[in-house]
Amino acid sequence: DLASLQALMPASHKTSDNWTRDRGCSLHGVNGCAFSCATRNRVPVPVGYQLVAAYRNQNQDLWTKYTIAKTAIAEDCGRPCKDPHEARSVSSSSTDLAKELDQANNEWYLFHGTSPQRCKSICSTNFRLAMAGSGATWKDAGKETGTPLYGYGVYLAERITKADEYSAPLPPEEEQVEPIIPKDGDDEVYTVLMCRAMGGRTNYITTNEIEVDKLRKDVFEGSYNSVFGDREVTLGKPFREIVVYDKDQCYPEFLLVYRRIFA
């Protein structure tokens, strides 16, 4: 319900050590300058987030595909395997929303930040894996696209603070494409997706020594179902990310409209 979703906003907000280069440079925006310049001129991170509205996605086709994938992965996790299966918690795991999830098999509620129009498109047809994870990725000078850290897949964040880096303002209703998301007044609000994701047996990665082809092979031909990129525990980076390479492991359940709060 709305109260549980609102409670998730502060519960999933990281209040310190929370800037990354994907939030951008206050002088040149995102991908407009060298990393050193962006680091010196960091775009401020909001001190909090306020939920304005929430829309539940009623897409029977996507839900059916998700439940089929979820059942198959849960059965997979119950079989003997050389690779250990371990339940991992995320920032939403202790909230009321998580009570109905299969947490033993790493079913989570996770965020995905993108533009309002793309949020609506994903709710309709799900993610496009060919480019998922590349659009908002940091791009070197002169490059039109970046290379996602864990390869092309669906990138999901446990924290609203991370997903917010990739969100965009909701335009006025007269500038939107159907379906229209109501917008009151001139107040700037943003959109983010809250997705169910079935992680299953997750490949826990804690280093920068990443072999992208092997990660994908270990999912498609091996025993893993997802990648859990923990860049906090060893590298001291701000955030953890979860990546799945099969869009049916995600269900975009809520489209959230929210307001950024600054001190």
C-alpha cells in the first residue's frame, strides 16, 4: 500500500558516501567532462525523497512470465549444486512490502531509475535487454555508448539514492505520451520503477576483476541465476547492484512518482 511504499523511501536512502559519477558534474552534467572534474564539482545528492503517487502495473502477460520464471528458479535453488545458494538481504528486505516475497530464494523489491516515458514503456513490454544497462552508463570522451560493468542486462538498485541518478523529471501532461501521469503545478517530480526481481542462486561479486562473458556464461550455461555486485564490502564503493540477464526475472510492479528533498 501507499504507506509501505512511502516507508521504503527513507529506508532505502543512503545518507552519506552516496555520490557517484553517474549523478554528474554541476558544471558539465553527466558524461560532459573528465571524471576528475565531476569529482571536484559534484551534483548535490538529495537528503531525502518523498513519495507523491504510486501506480500498480496490472500487466497479466508480464506477470505470468514472471511467475513461471520464479517457479523454475525456486526449483533450481532446491537442487544439489556445487555452487552454494545463500539468501541475501537488500534494503527493502526488512520492510512490510517484503513479507510476501520468497526471500529464501532471493526474491526482492528493487528500484530501476529511468525517464518517465521509459518507465511507462517497461511497464507495458518489459526491459529491452539489448541495451539494458548501457544508456545511463558513464561514457568515455567521444563515445556515444558506455559498457555496462557486468555486461548487458537489467540493472537494479536496492537504494532509491542510486536509482535516482538515472531518473528524469516528469514533463507537463500536455507534453506526455499516453498513458498520461497526472502532474500538479510546477513542482518538479521524478519517476522510478519498483520491480519484483527473482535473484535465485546469485553470483556474488566483490572485486573489479570482472569477466563479463564468464558472468553471462555462468548464468546461461551454469548454475547461477543472477549477479549480485557488492562494491561496498571490499572496494569501499557507495552502492550494490543486482543484474539479471533474463527480463522475465523482473516484474515492473509499481511506477512511483516522487519529489527530491534538499536541505
